Amino acid sequence: MSKQEILVIDDEAQIRKLLEITLRNNDYKVVEAATATEGLLLAASHPPDLILLDIGLPDENGLEVLKKLRQWYNKPIIILSVQNDEENIIKALDSDASDYLTKPFRTGELLARIRAFIRNSDTPQETSTITFGNLCIDFKTRLVKKDKETLKLTATEYALLCLLIKNEGRVLTHQYILNQVWGPAQADQSQSLRVFIAQLRKKIENDANNPELIITESRVGYRFVSPT
Amino acid sequence: MEKALLNKLPKAKQYLYGIFSVIIVAAICYFLSAYLGYKIVALVLLFTVSVLAMFLDIFPVLVVALLSALIWDFFFIPPTFNLLISNTEDGLMFLMYFIIAMVNAALNYKTRQWEKIARKREEKRNTLSLYNTLLNSLSHELRTPISTIIGATDNLKADKAKLQEEDKDVLVSEISKAALRLNGHVENLLNMSRLESGVVKPIRDWCDINELAYDVKHKLKEYSANHNIKINVQENLPLFKIDAGLITQSIYNLVYNALIYTPANGTITITAFKQDKNLVITVEDTGNGFPENEKENVFEKFYRLKNSRTGGTGLGLSIVKGFVGAHYGTILLENVKTGGAKFTIIIPAEASATNSLKNE
């Protein structure tokens, strides 16, 4: 199998160098672009398997670049942003960015994000059961078991869990979850969302106060991760 | 102090008070005119104008001076009840009265301007010494991790072969620690400048305080190896509409502070409950508390306790105060009976009706 190709669009040479080394040593092929113009050109001439896109580019706002890319490019785009910039992160996710990373990021985090997408685009989920640690979900029978004991989930809790699992490893914004589970008419249910997440955690997590499956992304949304 | 207070009077009130005082004094003089010569009255009126000049702005004083001259002429200089002046001596006196009143007003105003400038200079000097303190502690705080990174990488580059594996590991982990420490300082500095420039606007959304407290505990794992962090959130505490990012950072800073200054094996307790329409969060430690005479100052930017050891930028607590203030909340500091310090954050916030939805 040929190596997956990742396009890095970031104006900082140091960050590009770091990403290049990290990704190359994890068996990805890396293409670099220092400006938005260069990035758009490279993406068009030879579409990569995934794009890492910095929001703060010198020649054009990363959000605009994202919108241009999304007109034709439908593979994963991960946004690189800085902390305290949730507003732009949410805007990017609403403009169909696949995920985000805040600088400074840890290498493990970066690779986990990339893996979540490359794996999912590789092997479409056809299995009817899926296991995370001591948690097992059977989509056919709609049964959720923890340590072989069947959990009593309400319809909403089950829908919420399925949505999170289907997007394992990816961040889902509050708004997106609300639209998917409650429907667009119920978009102001953000209070219920918090409560349902707390209830779901009590049922599926080993310690609801130290969640290992449903991770909160402060001010942005939630992410389901496979326990290590 | 008093001057500064009166200076803040709105212009309209300054005119009102000035004119009113002159009329009252003139009226008293008028009733006593049987005993007072009109020349004495001039001195009394001049005195009144001088006193007013100490408190009022230049234009109100000039108006008062003009008014008093006219009153003196009209009511006191014979022939009274008109503005006529019958002899040269009185004419000269009126002219001199007018000039003295005006000069008086102008001089007083000037003196006050000088005072203002002197005060500003003093303030500037204070700010300057504050910034020197800041630069000292900050440059220490920034340079230590930078030195570590440079030194460690130099070592790794130069002595690849000679260094023992375990030493390499130590150097690498020191680099990583130093970078995290730098990141923390930069975070604080950026937060401070966001607060200073007034761009901190809380984005309130429903927030599970229990989750937030455990999040802080989790983030501080690396620093709390020698301490115990206890979380004590009121049973069935409702959700609150707050800015999760800002309040998490606030609790983080308080707990971090407590971890740094509480002797090993101490306990830091985070408590949260609802009181009236407020969310109350407290962070209490088992350290030595704060010196009574410095408790007031700890929230000031760059303030560091007189006897505090090196480390810290003096920004953490002032950021907490800023973030809590952005929520229209308050923060209090007290020393508890057992000796430790206790910070209490009180935030007015909308609370959810309940935190559990039994029926869907």
C-alpha cells in the first residue's frame, strides 16, 4: 500500500519542519506549503489524503482557504489554531473542517487526530458490534453492555452514544450534536445536552468524573475516544 | 483629596455653587452694611472668590469674579442700586477689584494644574518601579526555562556519543518541562493583555461545575504528586450559565497557586454550591495563609508577597480577579482557622431548573 499523503499549509518554517519529521517518521508522505496560494495550488494539482491547515496565514485567512478547498475537496481537513480562539474553531468546524488542534499540541494528539480520519476513510464501518475497553455496543440489537451487563439507556442516550461512536476520535460541536439528536427545531436544548452527557457518562464510564470515553472539548463540543 | 472630590463636580453644579456662595456672602454683607464700609465688603467678596478659586474650574471662577464685581458695584458702591461710579477713587478700586479677582482665579487654577502634573509624575514613577519589579520576576521566570532548553539541546547536540542514555532521557524531559512552564507563563501574559485591552467578554453557556472541577484536577496532575486535591461539589448542583474557559482558568490558577505554596502532603479542596442566585466556588488549602497586611494586595497585577520565594509572575491571581469580574462576580480571600488560605468566588449566574432529566 502506498503511503498516505498529507499536505501541511503553515507559514511557520519551524512548525512545518516539526510536522514533517513527525509525520515522515510515522509513515506518512508530507507536502509543505508556506502560503494559502501555494497550498491551494498544491492541493489542486495533486490532491492529498489529508490537509493540515493553519488558521493564521499571511496572505489569506485560513477560514477562507477552508471554504475554497471545501468547494471541491472532500477528504479530511484538520485546522491548526491557537488557544482561546474557540470562536474561529467553531466557525471552521461549521465550515466543514474535520477537526482541529490547538498550538502548542502534543505529538500523540496530532497522530491520534490523523489516525481517526485515515482509518475511517479506509475501512467503512460494516460491523454490527463494536467494543471499547469493557464497553460493547451491538447496533443490530441496540444493546449496550458494560462488563457483559446490559445497560438501560434511554432512546436519546442511545442516539447520542451512536452519534459519538460513529465519529470516534473526532470532535462534534454542541450545535452539530443538537441538530443530529434533537433535530434543528430543538437547537436551544444545549442545557439538556450537558445533562444527557453527564447521565451517559455515569452509565458507560468507569469513573464519570474522570471520563475516558466521552471527552469534553471546552466551549467547542465533545469527542468520543477509544481508551488506550 | 477634598479638592479632587470637588473637581469632579459637573460644570453646571460648579456654576451653581459659585454663584450661590457669592450671593449668600453678598446678602450677609448687605444686612451688615450699617457696620461695614463698602471697601471692607470688597475685601470680604475678594476673599470669597479666592476660596472658591481653590475648588472650582477656571471658567466658573471667572464668572463668579465678574458677578461679585458687579454685585459690589451695584449694591455697595455709592450711589447704590445702579452701576454708576461717582468718583475716580471708587472707579480705580472697582477696576483693581476686578483685576485682583481675575488674577486670583487664574493663579489658583495654575497652581492646581502644577499639582496635577506633579501627581502624574509621581504616578509614573510608581508605575515605573512596578514595571521594574515585573521585569525582574518575569525575566527570571521566562529565562529559566529558556536557559534549560538551550543548555539541554546544546548538550544533546554536542555529546551524542558521550552522553549516557539515562542522561539523554533526563535532558529531554527537562526540555519538555521547561516548555510547558514557558507555555503557562505565555498563557498568563496573553490572558493579562486580553484583560487589559478589554476584549475579555464571557461567552456564557450551560456548564457542569463538577466536570469543570475534575477537569482542573486532571490538568494539574503533573503538579499535584505531593498534594491531595479534594473535590466537594454540592449534590445535584444545577448547571450554570458561565464561560467555561474563563472559570476553568480561574479555578486552575487558584489551585495551582495553592499547590505551589502549600507544603508537601497538604490538601487543596475545591468546593462548589449554589447560594441565592449565585454560583459559589471556594478553593481552600492547608498551607500557612496570607499575611494579614498583604491580603488586600494579592489581586494586584504583578504583586508578589514580600517574602515569597522566586518563581511566579504575580499574574495568576489578578487574572482570576479579572475573569471573575468579567462575570460581574467577586473574589474574596480569608485565612481559615486551621491556618490555610481560602479563596471564594461568587458569580451571579443563571442556573438550570434541575441537573437530571428523568422523563424524556
